[in-house]
Amino acid sequence: MKRLMGVQSFGRWKKTGTALLIVLSALTACSNGGDSASTQDQKAGAEGGGPATLSMLLADGGVPFSKDWPTLVELENRTNVKLDVQAVPSDYQSKAKIVLSSDKIPDMVTSVQQPTVLEMSETGVLLPVSDYLDRLPHLKSRIEEFRIDKELDNWRGTDGKLYVFPFMKDYANYNRSPLIRSDLLEQNGLQAPANTDELYTLLKKLKELYPDSYPLTGTSAEDLRTMFGTAWGVDANYKGFIFDEAAGQYEYLFTSDKYKAYLTYLNRLIDEGLADPEMFTSTSDQLMQKVSTGKSFVYFYWNGEHKSAINLLGKENSGPEFEISMLEPIAGPAGKKMLVGDRISNGMVIPASAADKPYFNELLNFIDYLYSDEGIDLLTWGIEGETYTVVNGENQFTEEMLHKDNLNRALWEIGAANGSYVMLWPYKWFAAVLGDPDFETMTEVANSENWFADVTKVPSLSSAQREEENLIYASVNDYFAKMTEQFVYGTQSIESDWNAYVKEMNSMGVDKLKKMYNDSLHE
């Protein structure tokens, strides 16, 4: 579901220059003080003479942007606005940040990630959304309904104000999990593992049965840690730190005994040929190829859409019996835990200068509409009677939509399910798009049995502190990543080299970051 959720990759700044000029030029008409056609439309709308024109920067998603998308046209009609959209096809986060630092900021900048929001909140450029909540009734009610205040606190500036319209999920969902070749388990009379000891035993057995295989695989050290490391209690962190509620202070995870135990486990798997030597470096396509051809059998990944795709590819490459199935979290020393159940991953920001625009009320009303039941239904399910119907009070996709080869793409092609301007993914809609009973069942159990790791408390830092933090963290993280790989692959000994690693990490800046974060608690 990475594309569905609007995740964008960072690129090198130098590659963004030409494209950025295009973005800024396209926004000029909406940003300059002169009476351009766009500005005249805005004035006319504010005076009741027609729709106000609102400019928007968004990340191109699964299909190229089109101003003629039916749901987008319907959205404009319902809200009496005209959207002047500039779609950015690549390197969106880099370009969005530079646009926010310019004097040509559109009315809405979508899909902005937390570090940028926190950094820009210190500059006076962004509108303090929390000052206007009484004029945003739908957003205000969603915050109260979802009890999401604790997560919102991580997005507040040092002044305690909120500078983002949050993209939210109403329900933490189990959309990443351990995945396994369940057909091979059944064929060989094996049981799915419930804990790390059972996983080791199973991998040993699979290696005996298929000696040319590497039973466990993956794509990166970070992905594996976020989904499997929680069994040791070593994820759900902010730059390697967690906030210890009992002690009332930040502690660093990646020099802890539990991280050492996690690396020791992985090193054993590598040493015995039970894990793929490329599990930290494989691309998604390489992962799909390995699993679909029987080279590997267990991995941690996004499920849902991926699960459908890998099963189709596996049946093609390995035979009709091929079947990948989801597992519950594999329990470890920290218990049965999975990734953080955070419900805010990005958000929309608007410039502080928007408050002085003649169409400011229309802008607030438009954004608030995105949080309404009617707006959410339109931008996720599509147009009632065409893409979905309401049966006994519940939304259901039409048979025509359900028979599409790719329901997700079919929604993109009409402008629905767009991660830039959809501000809330309803769980029931998400489940309907995936169409996977295991996903629904496990999500319900995950929430009732508290599988999800707690959301990490983000320290409140000034702009100067964040600049210092970034410099320190860059070197600390590079060394941490290098040593993680060396410990797992055995080029450094966990037994004899661990203490030297801890000492070096502290001297490189872990101690400085820890002091900075703990001092921020009392400022």
C-alpha cells in the first residue's frame, strides 16, 4: 500500500532545481499581488460572485494528475471552489520544503511530513491551525472522536500550537506483518511460528527441506527492524530514542542490551544460512522474485495489495498451490508486538499569509469539508450510484468496481483515494479496498489485544536545536547503520566489539542528543 498512502522518496537537491523553477513559476499567478486571472477569480468568489480559486501543491500518485477527474470536479462543485493544482511528479518532499521557504507558497501544500512541519513551525510561515479550530468543526470533531490528541502533540511547535491539518486514520490497522508460504507449511506438516524460538526451528527445518534456499528474506535493515525488532522492544523510536514514561526521560535504544540481543539473533540466522545475505539490500522486485520462485519463504512486509500481487506471481512462477499468508506478530522477549499504530503520517499546511486573503473563509471551509462524512465518502469511495452504493447504511463498492483488475487503480483514475487531498482513510473503506478477510480479522485483534507499539514522544526543539540535531544525527546514524550491518553479517563480533561500538556511538553524539532531548522536557 505504499503508493496508496502517498509515500514519496527523497532525491538529491541538485536534481530538483529545474523542476522546482517550473513549480514556482506555475504558482506565481496564485501568489503574486497583481490581479491575475486567478486572483480575480479569488476575489469574485470571496464576494459571492462565483467560485473562489484555491491553489494547491500535491504529489502525483498512482496515476498522473488530471483536472477532469470526476471526483475532483464533484468536489469543486460541492464546495464552490476552483482548484488550481500543481502536481509534482517526483522528489516531492524536497520540492515542497523549498516552496515553503519561498515567497510563492500556494494556499495548500499537501502531504508534508513531520520534520518539515516542525521546522517550518518556527519560522512564522505557516498558519497556526489550532487558533482556528472553532471555525473547523469537522476537524475538531474528528480529533475528539478519534482521541488522537497524544499523537497530535508530536506535530506541535515549541509554542504548543498545531501548524498542520493532519492526515488521519480512524483506526490503527495491521497493514504490515510477517508473511509466510502457508502452502509449504501444510505440504510438510509444519506449524506457523508463534515466537522467535519457533521461528528459528522452522527456518532450520525449511533449510533442511530446501537446502538451496535462504528461508528468511527482506529488503532493508530498517524495514526488518520496524516490523520484527519490536519483538525485542527495539523500535517505535525517534532517531533511536524512546521516552521512558516511568523514568520521565529519553533513553537510546540502539546501544541497549535488547538491541544487542536482536542483532545476535539475526547474526545466528545469517551464520547458519537461514537468512538471505541480501535481506538488507534487496529491492521490492527482487524480494518478489525470490519469494515467488521458492528461494525464500518468510519475510516481513506490507500485506494487503502486496499479498494479492505476490500470490498471483507465485502461482505463475511456482505453481497453482503457491500461497502467501499473513501471520500474527512473532513474539519475542518484549512480547507479541508489531510496528507503531500511529494514525498520522503527514498533513496539509497553509501559509500564515492566507489569513489576510479575501477568500480565507472559503479556504478554511474547503479544508474542513475534507474531514466531513460527505467529503470523506466522495474522496475515498467515489461518487454514490456510480462507484458505490449504500446498503443498510453501509457503503459498498458496485459490482463493476469490484470486478476491476485493480480496484485501487480504478479509484485513482477517477481522482479518489488520492493521498494528497484525502485527509482521512476510514478503516472500513481501507478493508473494502484490500478485500482480505485476514487483514480485517487481525486488525480487530491487534487493536483489542494491543499488538501495536506505542507512538514515540517527539522532543520539542527550536530551529537552532533542530539544526544541531540534524548535524549530529547524520554522523551517528551512518555509523549505527554500518555497525548494524557488520554485526549481523559477522564482520564485527558482537561478543568482543560491542562495548567499543557503544563507546564510539556515545562519543559521536548519542550523549549530546540525549541531553538535548531531556533538557527540552524542562524548557
